[in-house]
Amino acid sequence: MFFPFQISATFSHPPCKRMKKPPAPVSAEHLISVATSYLQKDDEFFIMAKGYAAKMKKLTPDQLIFADRVITETLVEAQMGKLTRWTSLSTNTSPAVSTTK
């Protein structure tokens, strides 16, 4: 086969740097205490989520689906920066009916 140009590449390894001293070994007890303290922290979002979860467990399956949709849509609007102090939820008791003939 004929190739109109040649491809060549040379790879070289970067110069070796002296390795730093390895960190001092950490005891298993220390790791367990750090993990335990981390897992015991309940920030405000986790506390709110626990409250919402407790309320949602009491809903019927269909109401849970609807509530999830409203919550998800609200979070999407918030992520897009579209929520304001005057944002509110409006509910219709019946679906919109088209009067066009």
C-alpha cells in the first residue's frame, strides 16, 4: 500500500521525580471514628428529606406519583432559576377541555 505521508511518533516518559515519603499509616480506629462522625451528621437537607419521606409514606400510590411529579417539576424550575417569592402552585380540579370544533 502506498501512503502519501508518513506518521511517526516518539513517546518518552516524563523525567522521574523523587517520591515523597509515604504518609504515616492511619489506624483502623481512626478511620472508623471519622466514618462514624461523618455518618452521624444530619444537615438541614437530610433532616428535611426525612420529614418529606415520612409524609410521603402515608400517601396512596396514585397520590405519591402526583406528589413526586410536582416536587420534581418544582426542583427543575428552581435549577433553572425560575422560582421567585411569588411562585405558587395552581391546581385544576379537571383537565383542560378544548372547545375548538
